[in-house]
Amino acid sequence: MSDSDGTPAVQGPAAPREITPRQVAPRQVAPRQVAPRRRKLRGWRLGVVAAAFLGVVGFLLAKGIGTSLDFYDTVPQALHDRAQLGSSTFRLSGVVVPGTIRRVPGGIDFEIEGGGLREPVEAHDLPSPIFQPGIGVVLVGHFAGNSFWTNQIMVKHSATYTPAKQAVRSVPAKQAVRSVPAKQAVRPVRAGSPKR
């Protein structure tokens, strides 16, 4: 019951309230369904990330392998592609022709051959001491006029080192061990100790 103004009417003492919990059947909640569109978006994102990752890894592998390999052209290949190579820097491999090495101011001139073809070379760098006629070389340079101009000569050699034989002089036993007079004996000096 309520008054005319809409406020509840008070009637005597309030009735006691029931405070025992009610037994209510648990609500059946359906498992949360992810919309198919959202699943498609997740798969698409994963595909993009995987493709980007594989692309970066592939690029790094190709770049690393490409720069770690050193290629060179043989004399026939370089002469065949001379117009395409122009004045670009590349590596040229061949064998030094005996009798063609001439010292000139600022370097040496010589010829290399390979595949039955020869190419004159102007080297503006002094080669290593093992440079000699008949040895394989790799030159870094470019075509200039009628010759190959280089500033780096790499000599091909085997990986085995054989030292030159040195004459071993036999020394009489008396001369091999000499006694040093006590006055000339050298005493070790320790760090921090005063010199005498």
C-alpha cells in the first residue's frame, strides 16, 4: 500500500525477513563462442608474421652467403664479357706468362693466360715475394684501354708450408757450453726492487 504521493505506507512493525539462501538452479551458460571472422583474422595475422619472419631470415641468409663467396672470372670469360664488364671492378684469374714481367715506375706489367688466351696486365701494386712466372694469380681491377688495370694481386699457393732447409752447423761440445765469469753473470731484477 502506498500514499497518494507514491511513498510506501508504513504499517506496524516490519515483518521479519527470511535470510536463508534460496536454492536456485545454476544458470546454464553456453561456452563463449569466438566469431568465425575473428578466427580468420588471427590466422591471417599469424600468416603475415610468419611470412615476414621467413622473408627476413631468407634475406639474411642470401646476403650472408652471397658476400662470403668470392667469385672470379677466367681470362676467356672476362674477354668474352668485356663489353658488359666495362670499367667495373671484378676479379680476374689466370697464370702469369713466363718472360712477360717488366718492372715499371709504380708497379709491374705482365701478361696472364687462361684457356689459350692472354691478357696484358698493368699492376700498380708490388706483388708479394712469391709472385713469379708460371704461378696462378687472382687480380682485382678493371679493364682500361687494351689491358687489365689492377691494384691488388693475390697469388695462388698451396696450403702446405715447407720451410727452406737451413744448414745446421755442428759446434764442438767445448764451445757449446761456456761458463760466464761471475762478474758478467746477469741477475734477474724483480719488479719494484731497486737496481744496483
